[in-house]
Amino acid sequence: MLVNLRDICAIAEQNNMAIAAFNTPSLEAVRAAIDAAEATGYPVIIQHAECHEDIAPLDVIGPAMVALAERSSALVCVHLDHGESLSYIRRALELGFNGVMLDGSALSYDENVANSARAAAMVANYDCGLECELGSLGAREGDVLNDDPNAPEGGAGAIYTDPDQASDFIAATGADLLACSFGTVHGLYRGEPQLSFEVLDQIRARVGTPLVMHGGSGVSDEDYRKAIDAGIRKINYYTYGVKYAAESVCGLVDERRAAESPVYWHDMTIAAYERLLADFTDVMKVFANGAAPLA
């Protein structure tokens, strides 16, 4: 069943857990995320990122996401991730998405506030919650992060969220969730991510809004739990999940070729789905942070 972004994160707040938010630019990923939620009893957020428009157009994948969420026995939010324009956000709202993110992190602070406030006014007409971002992770999904000791923590170009500014930002925009920068980065890590829980604690002390971790894949279980205890209520997970799925498909192809057996496209989609399902199930259990299943 559909649950909007505000309500699903309120559930996370009540249970000191984080909701797994999976980017799902394929039917296999959508199915795996919802099936993992039904199997574990934990809520889930399925997401479409605007930067994945060339993989699966919003008008194609969006209706499938909403339809499968509506008929699921799990608690599911259908969310737009990294919406870069108000017009794209409106398209998602009209398709039935009940969570949207306006990513103004590349803008000046004043521009980010102005656009985020406009997005808040837009979603007020829908059963939908709004996520906004303050600070920058310094990379986009699909990047490979270097462990250069001379680079800033969180990767080159990363800008930590200013805790005092975060409080002003929420007051000025009315955002329901705040995506903050404290050391995670989109993409693959070559070294260990260095997270600043001090920054996260300071942000949490100044805002009552649920916080979001972007660049969530590739972080240790211990750091996930520390972040959740510090107020993270939504964790975005994508890069490592699709990496593992691709490795599973490659393994299948190598195995069939070695046996001189044919391999068909549907074999590869099944292998990808099964690997995503296993990974998503494990991730959801970690993000539950010891909370009992809710369904």
C-alpha cells in the first residue's frame, strides 16, 4: 500500500530505524525492492532519479512503480530522487508519486531556499512529502571515488552541511526531510568512507526534521547504525546493489559459456532480480537497526 514520505519517515522515527530507499530504474529492481519489503515486514521507498531518465523514462517506469506499490501488502513510498526542476517534479506528482526531492545543492544558498519553498508550495496540493538537500556530496551516482588523502573528507568537492544554516533552511522552506552532507558520496569508494558524526549530531540538535543519507551504499554496518542513532531516517542505496547484480549476471554468462550452453536475456534478468532481492533484503534488515518487523 502507498504511504507518503512524511508518514513513512515518521514510522522510522518512532522505531529508531531508517527506511531503505532503493533507486529502481528497471522492473527487476522495482520487484526486488517490494518483494524484499513484503518478505521482511519493513517499509520501503522505491525511487526514480531524474539522472536515470535515459535508463528508464519517468513516464514509463513511474506508472509501473505506483501500480506495484498500490497492490503490495508492504508499506511503500514512491519517491522522486534528485529532481532538478519543478517541471520534472510536477510530472512525478501527476503520476502519483507521494514523495519528491528537489535537489538544489548545486545552487547558491538563496536560490536553493527559493526553489525549495516553491517545491513545498507545489507538493502541498498533493498527498506527498518533500525532501531537500543542503550541502554537497561532491560526486554524482556512477562516479568512482578516490581515497586520496589530500582530498577533502567525503571526496573532492564535498561540502558539509552547515548545522546552523540547516535550521534556517528548514524554517524558510518547510521541507519535510533534509538530505545532509557528512562524509558519504555517490558512487563507488576505493577507500573507506570517512563520516563526520559530529556534523550529523550538530545538525540533528538544530532541526527536528528527519535526516537523509545519500551515497548510502558502500558504508559499513557499524556506520549505518551510528548514523541511524544520530537521526538518519532514510538511506539511499543504489550503486553497490546494481554492481552486485551485474557481477551475478556476468558470472552466469561465464558459467554458461564454459559449459557451451546458451544464455538468454530472460536468464540474465532473473539472475539480476535474485541478486538484488538478496542484497535489498540484507540492507533492509541492517537499516531496521534492531526494530521488529512492522507487518
